[in-house]
Amino acid sequence: MSLKSERRGIHVDQSELLCKKGCGYYGNPAWQGFCSKCWREEYHKARQKQIQEDWELAERLQREEEEAFASSQSSQGAQSLTFSKFEEKKTNEKTRKVTTVKRFFSASSRVGSKKAEIQEAKAPSPSINRQTSIETDRVSKEFIEFLKTFHKTGQEVYKQTKLFLEAMHYKRDLSIEEQSECTQDFYQNVAERMQTRGKVPPEKVEKIMDHIEKYIMTRLYKHVFCPETTDDEKKDLTIQKRIRALHWVTPQMLCVPVNEEIPEVSDMVVKAITDIIEMDSKRVPRDKLACVTRCSKHVFSAIKVTKNEPASADDFLPTLIYIVLKGNPPRLQSNIQYVTRFCNPSRLMTGEDGYYFTNLCCAVAFIEKLDAQSLNLSQEDFDRYMSGQTSPRKQESENWSPDACLGVRQMYKNLDLLSQLNERQERIMSEAKKLEKDLIDWTDGIAKEVQDIVEKCPLEIKPPNQSLAAIDSENVENDKLPPPLQPQVYAG
Amino acid sequence: MAAAGGGGSGAAAGRAYSFKVVLLGEGCVGKTSLVLRYCENKFNDKHITTLQASFLTKKLNIGGKRVNLAIWDTAGQERFHALGPIYYRDSNGAILVYDITDEDSFQKVKNWVKELRKMLGNEICLCIVGNKIDLEKERHVSIQEAESYAESVGAKHYHTSAKQNKGIEELFLDLCKRMIETAQVDERAKGNGSSPPGAARRGVQIIDDEPQVQSGGGGCCSSG
């Protein structure tokens, strides 16, 4: 406005028209009085500053959030946090080059010296925070709530977990084995730290470890479950096809000690199948393990009801194999690999869950290598069943396995009825033919008899009666009759 | 057993060893009866409380050292033989059971020993167990043969009867003691820094623990 009025005025100072920067070019009110070149420079500077400010704001917010968390736990939190922040920067810088997380925990005296690099490394951290979904948010909240009950240790654990997640963010390009190794190291280090420094009793350590696993694996799941860099998916498909090809395997062949004709047992079998299928829907390795355990418990119940004694491994493994064959759980290999790579090892190696999981691995290994011998079949039978030429169920339709579902049972029943009907129809047809033949024979017989009788007493045809024959010659008195009328022609 | 109570509650240095023990043996040698007798002290009993006898745990106190024993039963049928390595991976001990009335089952034990030594080396404590000594009359595997074989492969030999509850406590107690020794040797080796730190991860888990309050004497194995 002011510029305009000035222009309207009589006297306009030359300098007022020039670029504000004094570069000698004319300025333009649209560029806030700068010339085009200077404006561009100025504009960029301003934008850079804005971005910088935004970063700082984000940083501050994050710090506040953490501080709030810390102060709610202990009074001296703030002090250690500033250090943690610092340490975080330092480690961030480091982990970009170093492939192991262990460095986190070594109290290195070498303090981050290159500020520029720190600044750079810091940048992606908010982006990790941002990509949380509703579920991960919920899990995070639970995790923080849970850790609050452990005061100082909880705070420490939270810090370490955060650092680990950020480190993992940079390791996405590494092979899955290396990522698994890092995770396992992390589990071990956190647990050790809690025990030695925090003096946390083992039961509590176990509980905290469970929560840590839940927290980190909910976040990492997307990147480390069935990753593209491995052939997990191919293996999934192979085992799936294999199980489909083995659809004909009966419980008898596997010597499964489960009698599914008992309704309670078949109920258990269905539940076990549901559990093993459900495994795929879980994100956390421990939850997946829990599904396997539930499945196993149902298998044990089924065996117990059938045999009325506690199940040994000799009973359990065949039954589990049978359940896997019937259920054909989705992404079986991926799930097994994922649990093996990312589950807390102490749980996987010695606990009850570990035992059931090992059995599941055995079941899969058995299914992969299964041959005629392992089912007590002859090679020819096995080949025929595999190629789908025959099915053992058709052959012995009377005692077909009770595992077939209702529809299939009905179908077999109907097929049976149809074949019976067919048989009856054929019988009717043949009887009808017989009847027809009988009828023909009978008519023939009758005809023959008639013939015979006719031959025995031939029908004599007597010569015609003379008097009757002379009926025309009787006209002897014709001449006595008046002559027939003659047509007469009248003239006119 | 008396020895199990040992140092008892006095030992405050709270360390609990966790051991995994696999149970190997052919179908009908009585593996299940053996562990059920050990963990539940029951034999062919209708009142057995566990749903299953394939994974059982037992807490022990041996000379003040607390031990958590996890006993893994394995499927003994021939068709599952190839799956053995999946089961006995990372185990601290193996109990190889045969039936003294069944020559074949002893042969099977020999196969397993060979396999275990090949796969796990000398880190695993082996126990060869001749079960069913209540059927002494029908014995088909000679005591001398079995014992000298066990010695030749660095295993200990035991005679048990699950039915009469003979020799079972001794077997497990002895095994635990040996596993503790092995673990201690390992620890010392680790202390010297001779083994890489990662190696211990999947092996024995040594957990610090609060001192367990134990009623002195019998410990957990108060069978009798």
C-alpha cells in the first residue's frame, strides 16, 4: 500500500525502486522489494528455517513426552534422560556402521564428536514413530503402562527397547538371519541387564521379557515375517501342495490313537485344527506359540478321552501330524521360521511351549519326507494314492474313516445308494427281458399248439353248393320279362 | 531321596539351573511309565493327574543348587527316527531306555547313542536305562554286555523298574548331578573367555533367583 501511494506521488526516490538488498537491480513489490535473484535466495533461506523449526518442535514434543513418562516414574528421571538422549544420538551414529546391538550396552567412554553426523542420524527417528498403526499404538500404550509398575527398571527397559527399534530400522536391508541375531542378542542383553543391574527376580524378568517381545515384534512383524529376501513363501506353497496331495492319508495309516466316532473327541479334533490355523493370524511369536500349545492341549484331551491314559509322545506326534494334514494351516513354514528367528529363546528352548513347537516342527519335517514306508503301505499303493488314481476310502467304503465331514459322508452314502439303485435297476431290466422272452415263448408255444391242432384236424373246405352256384343261371325266364325301355328321341 | 535334600534351604546363593532332558527309546520300553513314576509317583494308575506324559517338569534341590528339569518325551516309532535331531537339539541330557526282555530295543539304544555322540559330541550326559527289571526271568539283554557297552561310550548304566519304583530316583538324581558338573565346567570355560559369548545363549540358562524357601530334608522328591 505504501509503495503504491509513493509511486503516485510526484517525487519517487530512485533508491526505493531498487532491490532492497542493494545489488543494483530493480526490486518488485511482489517479491517484497527484492529483485528476482535475491528473492529466490531469501525465500529458500526462509523455508530452510521453517523446516528447521518444525524439526525442533517435533524433537521438543518427543522429549516432553518422554520426560512426562520419566517423571511419572521417578524424580531423577530428567537427568538420566538428557543423557539417554545424548547416548541415543551417539549410538544412532554408531549403529549405522556396526551390525550389532551389543554396542548399546557397552559404556563407551568415547563420546560422539561429529556433531554433523549426529544431526543427520537423528533425522529418521520421528519417521519411525509416525508409522504406527492403531494396533501398534495400543500395544505401545499397554507396554508403557506395564513398565510403569517397574519404576526405574521399567524406564531403563523402555529406553533400551526404543533404541533397539531404531537400530532395527536401519537394519532392514540386512539378511533376515542377521536381523534375527540382533533380536536374539537384544533379548539376552536386556534380560541379563535386568538381572544383574536391576536385581529383578526371574519371574518378573520373564514377564517383562514377554512384554518386550510383544512390543517390538508387533512393530517389526511387517518387515520380518516372510520377508522377500527369503524363500519362505516358496516353502509355504510347497508344504501346502504336499499336504493337499496327501489328503487321502487316514488316521489308521498314521496309527493315530484317536477315535473320532466319539463326539467329544471329534469336537477336540476340530478345536485343535482351529487353533493351529489361528496361529497365522497372530503377530507376536509368543501368541503364535500359545496357539500351538492350545492345539496340543486339545490333542491331548482327544487322546485321553479315547485311550483313558495320559498321552505319551508316541501318541502325541502322530496325532499332531494328522491334525496338520487335516488343517493344512496357512503359511506354515513362514510361521515356523518367524517364531524360530524372533521368539525369546529361553521360551523356545526349554519351556512347555517350546516342546509343542518342536513337535510341530517334527510334524512338518515328517510330512515333507513322508513315504510309503512311513505309512506302512506298499510303494505301488502309495504311488497310486499320490497320483490320485484311487483313494483308500473308495476301496473300503464300509469302514471309511470317520474323519470325513458330514457332506462327504452324505456323498459317500448317496453314492452307495446310487450303486444299489443301479444294481436293482439292472435286475429289473434283466427280469423284464426275461419276462419279454417268456411272453414271446408263450405266444410262440400257443401258436405252435394251434398249428398242431390245425394240422391234426384240418379244416375241410367243402365244394360250393350247386344250387347256390346256379343263382345266375336261374335267369331262364328272362325272356318273360318285358323288354327294357329304349330311349326315345322326340323331335322338337 | 536323602541326597536330593542335601544342602537344603541354607544355600542362599540363588542359582537355578534349567536342564532339558530327552527321553529316547522304542515304543513299548516303558518311557512313559518311567517319567510318570518319577514325576507323579504313579504306575498304571487311574488317578494320574496330568493330561499328558510327553512333557513333564520337575523342580529339584541338589546340594543347595536348584534345578528345573524339563523332560521331553520323544516318539519312539521307527518311522519317526529321522526326527530325532529336532528333539534332542540343545538338550543337556539324554535318557536312553530299553526293555531288558527285548534285545531289539537295546540295539535301538546303540543307534541313538551313536547319533547323539555324532550330533552333540560329549556335551550331553547320556544315561542308558534297562527298564522292567521286575521281569528279570525273561531277561534277554545281559547285564555285563549292557554295562560294558555303556562304559565304552561314556554313558552311565542304570537298572529300573517303573512298576516297582526301583532305581528311578537314583537315575534322575545322578543325571542332574552330572549335568550340573558339565554346566559348571562350561561356566568356568566361559569365565576364561575361551568360548564366544554368543555360544552360551542357546545352551544352559542360568538365572539368578531369590533364595527358595524349602522345608528341609526331602526336597521335591519325597517319594518313597
